[in-house]
Amino acid sequence: MNSTEIVIIISHLPIVISAVYALVVYTKLERELRVFAWFVFASAIIQLLALVLALNRINNLPLLHIYVAAGFMLLAWFYKNVLADFIQPRIIWATTICFLIYTIVNSLFFEPIRTFNSNALTVESVLVIILSLSTFLLLLNDIVKEKRGAAIKSINWINSGLFIYYSSSLLIFFLTRNFPRSLNEYTWILHSFFSIIMYCCFFMGFWTRRRNLVP
């Protein structure tokens, strides 16, 4: 087992911890946080399956194609609830449907399921960044702060984690396309590092909300 594999394995620990903790506090969470918990559950299942396949030298890229489509659909559901006072839900759902159609076409004709779907990942990253920036702006509004109440801290943690991860993903996709293959290993170690940060933010989001509920 080389150093890259060790880093990748370690990077999965925050995923498992976040998913387990989200399951424990699930019934105590507000609607938008419950919706986001499903994204964490799906991420944990798919990424652990992908890790098992990778360690057994089996192509796990078909799971990535599923993860991109399903993951964005769950994130769109989360942001629909968070941005309900700012963006019409039908706009987010229309965007989601268009993205799902795009990922299917991309997987069928341009980047087959056994190859890395960088096109879909890039589009997903851009869309999530737009949604996260919109959320940052919305949460500056005093009326929204009052309406969201104690959950606003949790939403900020989660939204920050998504923004950091997907922004770094765009940079990594650029590096892997424009830099020598010899550097790819280091870029994916960097990717694992940002993944750890993201899931730590998720855990803090759930933990902050649970702490606020304790009498």
C-alpha cells in the first residue's frame, strides 16, 4: 500500500464519522438539515463502495457517474429548501433536470461510465459554487437570519464546506488536464485533503445544531 492509498483511506474517516453522527441526530434536525443528511448518507455509501473496489484494483468509475448525478440531485434538494425565500423552487428543479440529462448524455456518448467524467464534474462544481454563493448572500439578510434561527450556523458550516470542496475541485480538474501526469498523484492527495475539510465542516454543522438543542 503506497502513500496515496493511505491518504485516500484516511480521507474516508470523516465521511463515515459525519454519516454516523447525522444518523444519530437525524430526528432532531430541521427539514433542510434532514435533506442534507441524505446527501451525506449517499456519499458515505458510494464512496466506501468505491474505496473497496479501488483497493481491489477494480474500476470504480461507474460509481462516480452515479455519484455525480445523485449527489447533485440531493444537493439541489437541500438548496431548494435553504433558498426558498430567494429562488423559485422550479428554477432549481429545472436546473437539476437539465443537469441530469446532461450527465446521461455525457456518460453515453462522450465520457463512458468506465472513464473519468470530468465534464459532468466540472459543470456540477460550477453549479454548486453558484448555489453556495447565493446562500452566503441570502444568509446576510436579517429577515432570513431570524427565520432560520439557530439552524443558520449549521447551514453556514455545511455551505462553507461545499464551497471550499467544489472550488478546489475546479482547480484540481484544471491541474490534471494541464500538468504532467507525474504530478497527478499529488493533485489527488490535495483533493483528499479538501474532502477531509468538507466533511469536517459537515460534522460541525450537525454537531452545532445538536449542541444548540441540548437543554
